[in-house]
Amino acid sequence: MNKAFALAVLMSAATMGTAYARDMGMTAKPAGDVAIVYTDPAADNNARQLDVPDSIIHPSPAMVQQAQNEVKTDPALRADLLNHNVELNNVVAIDTAADGSRIVYVR
């Protein structure tokens, strides 16, 4: 009898847990979910260890301009970078990871 009752309680809890998870859906990542990667063209070995693409180690002016514009237009990103003591004019590229977080490349 006790085993049947315990099994019923477990099944009920599992059902409620899945219903709660289903109702939550895909929750958005907080704006502060930023990874900062420092790139230094003079230290190519360090950047290579991090698997940073060569196009980011040596960015084009258009890529830098696009990253700078994104920082200027996104106040949450700007605040997060300032909290990490990143000089905003050193941002060279911004990428979005598969989980929705941002990767900011800084020289």
C-alpha cells in the first residue's frame, strides 16, 4: 500500500513539473549574459588557443563599425560592458552564441 501511494505521489509530482516547464516555454536570457573575449593581434598564439577566427583577430573596418553601432544602440549591452571595465571603443566584433548569449570580442 505504501509503495502504491509513493508511486502515485511521484507520478503526480512529475506531471505537475512537466506542466510547469511547458508553461514556462523558452525563457529569454537576461541581457547581462555576455562573454568577453580579448583578442590581441600581436599575441596570435593566445587567440588561436581560444579558437578565435582570423577575421575577428584582424577585423575589417566594416566589422568594427557594425560592432560599435550595436554597442551604441543597445543600452543593456553597453552597461554590461562598462560593468566589466571594457572600453567601448575597443569592441571589434559581436557574435551571438547558440544559447542566445552574446560573445563580445575586444582588442
